[in-house]
Amino acid sequence: MLILAPSLLAADFKNLAAQIRAIEEAGAKYLHLDVMDGAFVPSISFGMPVLSSLRGCTDLVFDVHMMVEEPGRYVEDIKRAGADLICVHQEACVHLDRTVNQIREAGLKAAVALNPATPVSTLKHILPELDMALIMSVNPGFGGQKFIPYALDKVRELRAEADRRGLSLDIQVDGGVTPDNVEELIRAGANIFVAGSAVFKGDVTANTRRFMDIFDKYEQAEADV
């Protein structure tokens, strides 16, 4: 299944409930929530109180992207705030296996993100324990950056490795994703797409539906094969 995960960081914070309702009604399934600590990445975003507040206004999957140092410290708090999936950075975890197991033991889906320059091979041993892997196609911490082209090669490599090992792995891409490049990402093997500015700048409903129309075309083509 092809899934759009609009990134809340790009939304209008004066109208969050209305914008979340708009993306949900237009077909988005996930809400991508970037939690930043000002240490692992330069920016500071939002935390558990915001997640808890938003949980009451939507049934979207809460896809929580932890851009924080040693995110295992916060797994239980993020769960209580309403997360369905927690994604941690390989680069931020001294004991990645332990952190992934913490997430799974909390009853949540577990994912690991890789910064642009981090090779896919770093996931070799942990891959069977993951529900999703996230390929960063920009350097994390700021919105509105341009897509880094070699992220496509990483998606292809990761999908090939997952297929070789018979793993049912979601591959998410985050950074510079637009309707103009999402088809190439689909062909490379990604199936979950984080989009911030491409969704929330302008007509939120129309922007979301543009992605959904592309997804519907590909899924229909798959069904016809």
C-alpha cells in the first residue's frame, strides 16, 4: 500500500485541527510528527503535550520521528501521548537493538531512520526486527530542503535487500518529496512518503489529493497485472 504521511512541522499551527481533518478526508493515512531536541538536530519542535492534544482530534496513524539523542528514554512517554509507530535514528542510538526492542515491547511499530550519508548496510543485523526503515533524503532538522538524489539509490538497495531476505518492510522517504518526484521513489521501492511543504503550503486538500491520485494510478496498475 502506498501511504502519504504529511509532516505536521509544515502545517499552520493556528489551524492544526482543521488542517489535520483536511488531509484525513483527502486520503492521508499517517501523520508524521517530528520530535526534535535541539541536540541531535539544531531545531526544537514539539513534544508529548502536543501529541496528546492532537490524538483527540484524529484517527490517523501517529508516525513519530524521534530526532533526539538516545530516544529510548522517551518510548513510554511517546506511547502514552498516542504514538502508533516510533522511528529512531541509527546515528542517535548507542544501543540500537535495545531501543528497537523497547519500542516493540511497548506494543508499537518500530522503525529506524538513516541520515543521507549513513549507509544502508548499518541496518544489516537489525532489519528483521523492523516494521519500517526511513531513508532521509535531506539532512534532518529543517523543512523545505531540496531532495538529495542519491537517496534513490539507497531506497533501491534497501528494497532489494528486504526482498532478498523475504522481509515485509515498509520503506519511508522523508525530505523534499513532491508529486514531481514521488513516482520515481515508488519505482525505486518506497511505499510511505513524508511530505511537508508539498502538502501544507497552499490548498491542503488539493495538494493531498494530488498525491493520492498518483498512488491510485500505481495501485490500479498493480491490480491489473
